[in-house]
Amino acid sequence: MFDTQDLVDRYVAVWNETDLERRRMQIAALWVPDGQHYVGVREVLGYAALEQRITDSHNKNVRDGGHHFRAVKDARMLRDIVVFNWEMLPSAADGVAAHGFIVLRVGADGRILVDYQFVH
């Protein structure tokens, strides 16, 4: 068994990570090699595509947009499914710029098999 909130906190941290090599290592620690990520019409499969997706989001929202992501402290797990809410916050102001909901299907080792991201 693993700590569900810790998994969620590590998941959100990878989207905020500024160092490319650390981000790459975090992706490998979080997802299985053929991990899947779905948001809107985007389908992302495997480490290289996950790295590109997360880097693009980071560059747009964190580096250039001046935001950071955080997990709401509401992570829950039922069998192999983890769910939680997330928020994107302006780094220099109060308020929530965006928010959404994540559904993760995880393996027995706690790594992500499939990641469904919903943006509200």
C-alpha cells in the first residue's frame, strides 16, 4: 500500500518542476513506461510524450503564465482508482485561475497506468 495524498502531491509537483532532468526522473517514478494521459482531445502515451505534455503545460502556465499548481487535500482511493481536485493559482496574487479533477488508475506499485485530467 502507499500514501494516496503523497502520490497526489508528487503528481502535482511534476507539473511545477523547473529542472528538466528532475522532471524526467519524477515522470519515471510516477508513471509506468507506457503510461497514458488524457485531457480534452489530447492522448499522450509513454515517457517521451508525457515529458513533452508536462513541459508544454509548465512552460505555458508556470514559467510564462506565473502560476503554480497545487493539489486540494481531498485525495481518495478506491481499489486501483485515485481521485482528487487540483487548482492553478497565480504566484503573485490570491485566487484560483483554473481548477479541475483528476482520475488516476494505478498499479499495485502505486505508479500511474492511466491519467484522466478534467479542467473546469
